[in-house]
Amino acid sequence: MNKPLPILLAFSLLLPTALPAQAPRQITLEDCAMVTRDAKGRRLVRINPEAVDAYLEPVGSRIMPPPPRFRNAAEKKQALEILTPIIELLNTAVAASPNDPDTLLRAGYANGLGYHLQIEDCYEAANRNFERFLSIRPEHTGGNYLFGMFLATTREGKRKSIRYLEKASKDPEYDDALFTLGLMYVRVDRKDKALDCLNQYLKLHPNHEKTRQVIMAVETGNY
């Protein structure tokens, strides 16, 4: 199957324990961080990673993989009202703690969601935060997966996504990276690599009809 973005799995690799399947209560923006002031009166933000994950997961599952899936304009408006302040909060937290992996990864992901809702400057912020995170934790599978999947869904980043999806696809927990990686190789006219990835994915998921169709299209030159 081509499963939706496993945000909690990706983030759980940074956390001592995984988040429970369902939060016991609705997480609010106020739960996501502690805001204080330093001696000079500057705003400092320390995030609560588990709360941020739970706060973002419902809207993230509607946006990734794109296109966003909203039943009406009111649902999209609600998503924007959820995302805009958490993006601002996480960007502020990154400015205060530019080397904190928990904050960088979540800021990258949240800005990636914002890009798909046309929130200004989110593409650049997502790239910046993911790249900074991976400069600190280059082998982090979840980070490579989240960044690769984000880039693969943008006009600008499809070729760049390959290096990150390659790393992520080596972990069985992220085997859906193989499917997306195969599509990206088609985009850059590497059909040999594309077929290798797609056939690996089909072997793991023999009932995934879309993969079978893509393989046939690539083999016959119709993709």
C-alpha cells in the first residue's frame, strides 16, 4: 500500500518513547511550547515535541501526500488557522535554538505543510530547517524520509528528493519511499533505477495495483 506520511513514526526516532495512538485530550497550541523571556526581554520558545506531533498530525494527514484533501472551504480555512500559528511558533523556536534537532525537524515538516497551503515563505523555511537538521543528524531515517517526501511533492525539488529518499528507503519502516523514489527516477529519465525501485516495492506489496500499472507504463514507454 502507499501509506500516508507516518509523521509520528518519523519523529519517534528522536523521542525516548513513541506517542500513544490517540492523545487523551485535544492538544492545543498552548500545549506545544513554553514561552519565556530572557534577561534582555527577548522571547524564548522551548517546544514540547510530543504535543507538536499530536497537534500537527490531523492536519498533516489531510495535506500529505498532496493534493490537500478538504471537503470544503471551511475545512481549508480551519487548517490554515491551525498551521499558521504553529509555523510561527516553530520558526521562533528555531531562531532561539538553531541547533535543536527536535525543533528543526518539526519546523521543517510544518513549513512543508504550509507550502502546500500556499503560506508565504514556507518552501524556503522547510528546506532550511530540514537541511540544518540533516547536517546535525545526517543518518536520521525519519528526517530523510520527511524531507525527501516533501521535495518530491514540490515543483522545485523533485531531483533533489532522490538522495533523501534513497537513504529512507533502506529502512523497512519507510518502504513506501521506494514507490516515490521510483517515480522520481522516472522524472529524471533513469528508467532502470525507476524499475528497480518499483519492482522492489511491488515485491513487498504484491497487491498494489498502481505500482503494477506504473511499471507497465515505464516498460512500454508510456509514462
